[in-house]
Amino acid sequence: MTQNQIDESVDYLNKRGFENPEIGIVLGTGLGQLIDSIENPIEAHYNHIPHFPLATVEFHTGKLIYGTIEGKSAVVMQGRFHLYEGYDFLDITYPIRVMHQLGIKKLFVSNAAGAINLEFKKGDIMLIEDHINLQGGSPLAFKNVGEFGDRFVDMSEPYDLQMRQKIEQIATKEHISLKKGVYASVVGPQLETKAEYRMLKIMGADAVGMSTVPEVIVANQLRLPIVAVSVLTDECDPDNLQPVKVQEILKIAGETEPKMIRLFKELIKEL
Ligand code: HPA
């Protein structure tokens, strides 16, 4: 990855009308309805943006959408890149660097995740307060990382406290029950064994998923304030583990997304 490549990606997007977005939003698996709230949308397919990771066949819908949400300009990633698709840490975090260079001031991240904390139920939304990186690598472990910011990035408060407080207030006002907790990221794509769920619980994880952490690490290097939520799609009870189907995960994500959209839109309004 070079600065030149990022410049060329941004150039392409600028020419298509992606101008000074204030907010960047990453939509997780099964979470795509927010795009219906974008006014005057302009789209750029990942495959057309110079230097973007080449999308796989099943990923042909991946695109960046620029427009207005609640009166603020935003750029939205519909679909993200995952390690389990064969991309590397630099690939999956490249769009974050591009959105940063486009000018975003805040980053909103969402994902679908399994509930490790069994007080949480499927269909709940969890505000991510902290994370555990179990993906076996870092998006900052490359030779010229110093050209893009610090190498030894501080992670004492990776999720912006102010936005967390705001979104909690919004949840109360909107009567949305918002859980809070620690998100653990694994590579996947296989789901976890009972023994792994027990381990995750002992480690202090409240939810588990296959994304988000690399993007959050890079956003911290770029000093972008982040707010991130998990849509809990299944309950990971090692003593009573039910087989999960991806179709079911997608269904619950879709059913739960309207709550997430309300939280995000109100937060955008208040920024
Ligand atoms: N693990 C378990 N359940 C899940 C996951 C995961 O990574 N993602 C969504 N539900």
C-alpha cells in the first residue's frame, strides 16, 4: 500500500462527486437497509475504484455510497472485506484509509455477532466498549506503516467516549434496550466450537464476530473517533449449543437493523 494509491482512489471518488463527507459508515453482514435513508445517493462499485481490493464473485454488490443522512454528508460502505474471504489485513482496512482521506471526521461501524454473554439475546444491540483481537495479526504490521501514522498506536480508549455516551442517551430516549460490552474478533469463517465459546467467555468477551477490529485499529491510527455496534444474531451457549445457519444470522440481522438505524440516524443528527 502506498499513499499514491490512496490518492488515486480518492481522486476517482472526488471526480464522481464524493465531496467532503463528514461521516463514514461501515455496514455489516445482513445490514443494508440504512442505504434507503441516503438522500441524493451516488454509488461507486468497489470493483471500479482504483486500488480497492478486487471483489470476489459473491461480493459483487459491494459499493461505496455517498449522500446525505439527517442533513449530514456521509459515505457508506455497503459490504466490507473479511479475512475469511482471503483478503489480508491491508486489503480489509484500505477503505478506512480512503474514507479518512476523503475527509470523514467520524466513523460508524456495525457488524453481526454472536452473544457470548448469555444475558444478551439475539435481536439485541450491543454498543462495543472495547475489543479483543483474536485474528492473529495486525493491520499495522507492515514495513512502511510509519508513513501513515504511528506504529505503536495507543488503544487505551479505542471507541470514542463522547459518542458512546450520546448513543446511550439516544437509546434511552428511543426506548431501545442497548447492551454494552467487549467484542472479540476471530478469523472464521467457521463458527466456534463449544470449547471456543467457553474460552471466549473466560477471556471477557460479550460478543464474537469476524470483522470490525482491524478497521477500528486503523481508525485509531488515523485518530478517527469511532462508534461501533454489534447486532446480536445468535446465542453462543456452550452448554446448550444449537447449530446456527447463516440464513438465520442474516434474517435476525435484517430484523434488528431498524433499531440500529434509529440509533445511528439520531446520533448523526446530534453531531
Ligand atoms: N460467531 C458466532 N456467532 C456469530 C458470529 C460469529 O463469528 N457472527 C454472527 N454470529
